[in-house]
Amino acid sequence: MKKQVSVKDIAKELNISLSTVHKAMTGKGGISEERRKEVLKTAKKMGYQVNSVAQTLARKSINIGIIMPSLWQDYFASMKEGMIEEAEKLRTFKVSASFYYLSSDITEKEAEKALKWIKDGKIDAIIYCPSIYSMHEAFATAIKKSKIPVFIAGDSFDEIESVCEIMPDSILSGKIAADFLKCIKGNDIKAAVFTGSLSVKSHREKVMSFSERIKSFGGEISFLNETSDDGEKTYEMAKCLSDSQVNAVYVTTATFEPVCRYIEENLKDKDIALIATDVPEGILRYMQKGIVKGTIYQNQKKVGKSAVMTAYEYLVQKSSYGNENFKSPDKISVRPCIYLLSDVE
């Protein structure tokens, strides 16, 4: 009886790693198109046949634990939607996803509860979605104790060592915002920027790239406001828009409403071009009124989908092949885009 050809046979024939053969067979990235064609051609020549059913049955079930804050649902809701959709697609491959929600005040007691959830749920990998302003040291310690691979989704987070960070491209977001305002106002831009906190990497990168781009056009940043995403504080800071020079606004987070409300109540006759971030509740009304000209959609849904798939691929390739040459990407950037009124409607 003729021996069935395996991926090991193909790897040996081409003198390449098992991981490279797997990537070629499954259409994953990390190899050149020439190498992929070479592997597929050799597999066909050798008579290789994939037994996906046997592979799935042989693999133990995978449980991905997703830790997410209960706050900031304007930002995290679509990310969760993407995670659920991707996990559902992988269900036939014995993959499931479990969610655990943290409050904004992460106490030592809550950290211990999260650690117990990880142990009791037999979690194989953690996707952590950081709440951007604070985190108790006890929680970071609890995650470290679990000794489970961690993937960060939504923002960079240095307190926990991770396999990979999956997040929107903040630098590109700032550049797109600047280019959009240039199309409306030309080079003579006098901008006010509203961001959450410059201590947050994604906020800092947006502000930096936006400022550099505006200055390259010959414009300037007249006001830079750190709002901590506090509505009342933001409304007070919006008074700077009464300055006669300001003709453009960039809001880097979902806290756009207080700025728009101030413009609507006090500056109806002033021609200010405002670009917001994402598609939070209530933005449509301000776009229809012409106060918000556009918004930078960061595609959190794709961030969520990519996070689940990245964790799955990491676990499967590590457990299936144990190949020392396998290396997961340490960062995946999801490209943002501009949304106009028609996109939001």
C-alpha cells in the first residue's frame, strides 16, 4: 500500500520548515508568492491530500478568553462584534470565545476573580482590550501568573508582555484627518485638537502625526486640549473655538458631542470644519447639520476579528508543529478610513 504523503514529506523535499508548508497550504502570510507556488506545485506532484476532518478531530478544543472593560462601549461594541463573528466561523475547528468584563477600578479582589475565571475556564489564550486610562498593578500581576499567551487588542499596552498587539493605525489616522481638513480649508489651517490624554500612546500618535502634517502644509495647531474624555471638561475647553483664528477641529476620540454642542449653541455663524473619530451614537445628527464634516473610522470590528484569528493561528501552529522557526507578528496595524455622511447614513 502506497504511503500517504505528509506535510513533513513536502518540507523534507524542499528543505524548508513545517511552518512554511502550512502557510503555503492555508493561504496565510509570512511567505513569498514564489515560495507558495513552489510548495503547492510540489504537494500536487507528490500526491498530497489534506484531511482537514482528521486534523480537526485530532486537535484539542481551543478556548480564547477575551478580557474587556465594561466602559467605553462606543469603542468596544463593534470590536466585540468582530470577535464573536470570527469565533463563530472557527467553531467547526473546536474554537470558542469567552468574555470577562472589568470595571474601570481594577482592584486586587477583582484581579483574583479574573485569574480564577482564567483557570476555571481552561483558557488557552487571552485577548486583553485595555481600558486606556488606568489599570491596577494587581491585574497585570494576575495575568502574568496565568502564564498564558496574551494578545492586546485596540491599543498598545506596555504593562503586560504580549505575543502581538492588534490595533488601528493611529499615525495614519492623524495624517488622514489633516489631509481631509486641507481639502476643505486649504493650507491656511488654524486647528484646535481635542484628545483624551497624551499619556495614551494611540492619542499621542494621532496628535503628533496630525500636527506634523498640518505644519507641513503651512498651517498651525492653535490649541491642544487633553480632555480625559470628560464631557463637561471638554465643553469648557471648547470655548477656545471662539478664537477668531480657529477654522478647523480634530477630535481624536469618541468624545465629539460636547465640542459639537458648543459650536451649535455658540458658533453657528462661524465656518469651522470638524473631523471626528469613529461612529459613536449621535454623530449622524451633527453630520446632517454640517457641523461634523467627516469622521475617521478605525474599523474596530476588523481589529476584533484579526485578534481572534491571530490568537487561533498562534495556538494551532505552535501546538501542531512546535517549530522553533515559527514567529508570530508582534504588531498588526488595521488601516482606518474616512467616513462621510452617506457612509454613516
